[in-house]
Amino acid sequence: MNKLSKYLGAMLVTLLLATPALAQDVIDPTAAVNDSGDTAWIISATALVLLMTLPGLALFYGGLVRSKNFLSVLIQCMAVGGVCSILWVIVGYTLAFGPVTNGFLGGGLNWMFLNLGNVRESTTIPESTFAMFQMTFAVITPALMVGAWVERARFGWVIAFSALWLLVVYAPVTHWVWGGGWLSELGVLDFAGGIVVHTTAGVSALVAAIMLGKRIGWPKTLMLPHSPALTVAGAGLLWVGWFGFNGGSALTATDDASQAIINTHIAASMAALMWIVIEKIKVGKSTAIGIATGAIAGLATITPAAGFVGPGASIIIGALAGLVCFFAVGLVKNGFGIDDSLDVFAVHGIGGILGSLLLALFISEGFGGTGYAENMAFGSQFVAQLIGVATVALWSAFATFLLGFGISFILPMRVSEDDERDGLDISSHGERAWDLD
């Protein structure tokens, strides 16, 4: 009995001494932990953003082209999405979000999604969830450019260009702005991709359209959208998916996400209405294509500011998006004679740039925004935004020219005239979207 008492006493003392250390290991209040609510929201937002590309963007663009090219748009969006997803896992993520080294490219710690942390730094979600969410941005950004070269670009060139563009343009810019790179250190803000997504894709699309040249017969031959109904359906899917795009960028299931979603919806609504009012004044009718395009312009323009501004500012941003992007479409096509077929630069490029600059004004608490960071005011924030937009636009244009030109030595950029007249559905893919016989 004496021995048993001593034994139990020793065990009790050992447990009491070990308890603080065990408690510290298991319940460390300073340790980063996963939040199941935040994680569930970002997983849901990931699905919403993927919905934007397939089927949202594919249908939006597909309805705008002639029927003989409808399938080619769907195939390009899907193939670009596939190749960019694979590249994102292999190398894209680590270039964009790997450890900060020189401020221009992320370190190579996370090749093949290796060494992902249990929790992404400065978040409450697993790094695998963060990497997956960011992958959908890497998918839709090059897919946006498809609208610039529809009906004439060679399929092989499209895939090769999109793959290299992801690594040379998108991943580095993402690191500069979102991955702790040099533009982030400068104070550049971009909530969900006005610079990272829309400026890169919009400017690159414009350069690619110039390099490819005009479609045969454009602008003398009328090239009407073959299905405005599909375009509106695609726009609706994009609108809903954008809640994940902007709301998910809060990386938390809190008021930050809901505020971003409210601003997103309000700006899209205002821009869509502004667009059809201008149409009514200028051409006498408000069109389905117009209201769909206006909504997308509003969505692109609010994207960089969605989590930084108030709803009142979102109404103004939406109104300016509809006004500015409407006239940008005419300027690009009629003023400069550039066949940016589906207005990628005028809607996404101009919208992203406009929203990135307006952010500097409307982030002010006086306008209902979140307020400027320490040592920042309107002037310094605007300068930072301007530097960010200008740098990214110049890099996107320069890299696009080099990539497009270089790839064309191996894979020609454009299909033959006969193939273009026959339509890319048959000439490139041997199928037709619609059996009308």
C-alpha cells in the first residue's frame, strides 16, 4: 500500500508539472489557427470564381461571336483554364506567393504545392485553400484575353501564349502587388484584381489584337453577335460569380466580405443602368448586349476598391464605369481602328485602371471608406496607384509583344484566310455548335 501511494503520488506530481507545457503546446493563444467558417467561405468562393470562367465567361464571349466560331471560344476558355491550373500548381503559385526575396518573384519553396503551411500567413485559412482560391484568378485572367482574338487566332498559339503569359506577366505582377513585392511595399492597393487581373489582361489583350490584325471584312462587314441571349446568361453567371471574386478576396467570412459583395452588386447595377441610358440617348434603343456589357464594366471597375470603399462611393464608381467604358469602346474601335473584338481593353482594362485610381479618393473615411494607411493621404495614395497601374501596364504590353512575336516563329498567330472564312469551329476543331440542317 505504501509503495502504491508513492507511485500514485509521483505520477500526480509528474502530470501537474507537465500540464502547463502541454497546455502551452495545445492551446497557444498566439498561434495561427484555421477558422472553419472562413475556410468554408473561401472554398465556396473558389467554386464561384471558377464558375465565372466556365461557363460564365465562355457563354458571355460565345454569344458575342458569329455562330461559326462559338465552339472555338468555349474550347479556348476551357483549354486555357486547364493549362493555367496545372502551371499554377507546378510553378505559378510559388512565383506569385512564395517567400519574398528580392520583391520581384516569390522564392521556390512551394513548387508543386510543396511545403504549404497549415495556415496561410495573415489569414485564418489553410494555405492549400488560399492557393486553390488564387488558382481560379490565375485561370480567369488569361481567359479574359480570349475576347480580343476571337474568330482569327490559331488554337495552338492561344494555348502557348496563355501558358507563358501566366508565368511571365501574371505571376510576377501578383507577387509585386499581393505577394509582398515591391509595389506592395510602395503602398499600392488592389483589393481583388483591378491591377493584377484587369489591367494585365486588358492591356495585353489590346497589344495582342494589334499584333493579330483585323478580322477579314472588319469593320465594313457587319459582324453581329449570334446569340445575345447566351451573352446575357453568361453575364448573369459572371455577376453572381463575382461575389466570390470580390467577397472571397476578404479571405474571411466577416463584414469585410459582405461589404465587398454589397459594393460589387451596387456598382454593377449602376453601371448597367448607365450604359443602357447612354445607348438610349445615342442610338435610340437600350439593348441586351448593352446592359450585359455595362454590368461587366461596373464589376471590373469596382474590383480593386470593393473592400476599401462604402456603398455610396460604389454608386459613383459604377456610374463612372458605365460612362467611361462606353465611350472607350467607341474610341478603341472607331477612333483608333483596333479590332479588339469583344472590347476586352475598353471594358476590363479601362475599368480596372479607372477603379484603381478612384480608390485613392474614395478610400477616405469622409466618403465612407476604410481610411488611409499610416503616412498615406489622397495625394500619396494616388501617386502609388498611378505608379502601380503604369508599371503593370507597361510590363504587360512589353512582355505580351515579346511573347506573341516569339511564339509566332514556331506557332503562327493567325489561321489562314480560308479557315477564318469557314469559321474556327469547323476549320480548327472539326465540329459545329449548332446542327441547323
